[in-house]
Amino acid sequence: MSLEDHAEELASDLGVDKEEVRRDLKNLVEYSVPMDEAKQSLRRKYGDGGGGGSDGTPSSKAISEVSTDDSNVTVTAVVLTSGRRSIQYNGEQHVIREGELADESGTISYTAWDGFGADLEPGQTMQFGNAGVREWDGKPELNLGDSTQTSVVDETLDVDAEVGGEASLRDLEPGDRGITVEVQVLECEEKVIDGRDGETTILSGVLGDATGRLPFTDWEPHDAIEEGASVRIEETFVREFRGAPSVNVSEFSTVTPLSESVAVADDAPRMSIREAVESGGQFDVELAGNVIEIRDGSGLIERCPECGRVIQNGQCRSHGAVEGEDDLRTKAILDDGTATVTVILDDELTARIYGGDLEDAREHARDAMDKEVVADRIADHVVGLEYVVRGSLSVDEYGANLNASEFAESEDDPAERATTLLREVDA
Ligand SMILES: [Zn+2]
């Protein structure tokens, strides 16, 4: 049945104008409300007591009881977070609100569409009557729209969650919204991108606090965000970037300079390789293990001068025959007994473990009339030894790769490390 047919049927059932029903129905369906649910909601709107059978009033539920099988529910909950986001829809800009609600039983995400009239102040307890339920990422989420009846409740709920979205960088997860962080801007650069309305300038870089570091993007450059500044950023949202969380600052975010500098952790969190790989990616992590092999494409390599890709026999995949530029790189396989990861060392770290710079490597290869001697010497120096590595881990269909910022021989007591690993394996 087409949307047209549904509208026709509904309009004749309810005895109202078909065009009006069709418009409402189209709206709801475009907001990904399922057809049955959209029709029920319109029956209520046009006063036909119920979507078949019941009196049409959705039942009151505790948040933990809301399931993706529900179409509409009534919940009483505290607003934990509330963040605005602008989306494009039907060729127009709409501002939606997203965040989390909590009651004594648990938490649930919500999206408030622009037909939803009420304010959503964090800390306020509210009753949401006839809130739509949709499935998002396998979990139920509340859809608040113009058919949701809202009232402020003068009641304090004993919720087991923090109100207001203040968070440390380590606790952020992709999908978090309405988040406030206090951070130091560690790196910041301007970038020009092709946006919706032509070229626009954005900021991107790295933020840090006492718990860790994360990349950020500011889509609407704020003056207070500059390298070295300590700032409080309200109303950010978190997206996934290469498997790790990334902080997004928007036109709705408030950035306030802080008079005191935010302390930034020197160390990256130490994880087992398995734990790090299973997390899907880490922006800044420390791993320790034995180098078991040096992979092909290590040592003295050649890069395309256009795109920087490593090339073979003077051929770039994108640029064809090119005059390659020499470089040093190492791809080392690190194993800690739980899993393995490929550690990628840049020219500087490679020069350190090779024991010479690019010029030395060229001479070495010329003398031997073989480039492979450089990789061979690197392997002689590191394979079998234990290293502590810090860097950015990405996990994709090609495997787990860690771009190293630090690579140092381990000073850990091997016996102690073995005990820790055994404990982990037992757990
Ligand atoms: Zn190229």
C-alpha cells in the first residue's frame, strides 16, 4: 500500500481532509516513524480515540521496560543531557535536540523533533506522554514530537546517572550528545573543506585532560579554541573517527576560556593488545609486547611525490609512473600473548632503531647493491626484544595498525608482566 492509499484510508476513517492527513503522514514517515505507528499517532491527533482496540493512551512504563516492540509509551524521567544539532531535511534546515533521559530503572536516548514545543533543561523531571519509540542501533530510543504531551513534574527522582553531561575525555563514547568538557587544546589547525554551502573553514586538532587525549573538529570556528588554551566547551557531541571517539563542536556549542590551565595526563592508558583491538580503536594508547617480525615494506622505501603512498618499482596506484622519493619506515609485528598488532614507525623512530639516518641507509643499500639490507638490520636490532609503544590505534578490514609516537625498549620486569597477562587470560 502506498502512502497515498494509507492517507486515503485514514482520511475516510477519520472524516478529515485527505491532503492534510497525507502531509502529516509523509512528515512522520520521513522522520523514520514506522507507518503503523504514524497512522496511530494521526488517529489520536484527529480524535479517533484509539489505534484499534485500546483507548489509545500509551501505557506508563519504567525506562528499563521500554522495548523496541513498543510503539508509544509514557515515561516520567529526569533530563540528563540536551544538545542541539542542525539537520537538513526536505531541503530545509531543522534544529533537533538529542540527549539522554533517566529514571530509577535506567537511561534512554531521545530525539526531540522541531514540532516538540517544550524546553528540555538538564535536571528537570518531566512526564512525556505518548512518546514514540524507535529502534536505534538495536536499542529503543524515544521520539518526541508534536503528538508528545509534556509536563514538568515537581518530583525528584533518585537516578543513578549524572545530570548535565559533564564528562572526562576517557568516558566519552560515540553517540554521546549534549556533553560538556573542560580541556586544554593541545593541537589546533585551520582546514578548508567543501561544505554544504561551498568552501568553509573548520578547526581540527587534539584536546587533552587529566584522563586522556581525543581528536576534535570545530565546525563553526570559535575564537577561544586555539593551541595552548584551556577551555570549557558546552553542548558538544561525540562521533566515531577511525574507531575512536572524536569531539564535535558546533554552532550551538558554548566555548568559555578558563583562567586556570587544565592539567593533561602525560601517560596514555596501558592496555593489553587484545583489549585495545577489541575496543575498535584508540586515539592514544600504550601497548607492550615482543617484536616477532618485521614486515615487507620496511626499511628504505620509496614514496610517490604526489600522494605520499609507498610505491613499488616506480609505480603509484593513483599516479602511475613517478620519480619516487626515498624514506624510512618500519612495520613491526608486536605480540603480547593476547593478540598482535602492526606497529608503524615513521622515519625518525626508524632511524633510531636502524642506527642511522636516510643518508646512511642509502649508502648502506648502495654498497650492498640491495635495499633489503636496511630492513634486515632493523630486524636484527629489534626482533625478539620487548618494547613499550605509544600511539594511535586503528582497526579496520586490513587489520590493527598502531601509528607510533613513542617506541622504547621495555624496562618492565618480564616476570611481572607475564603474571599480569596470565591473570587477564584467567579472568
Ligand atoms: Zn601517488
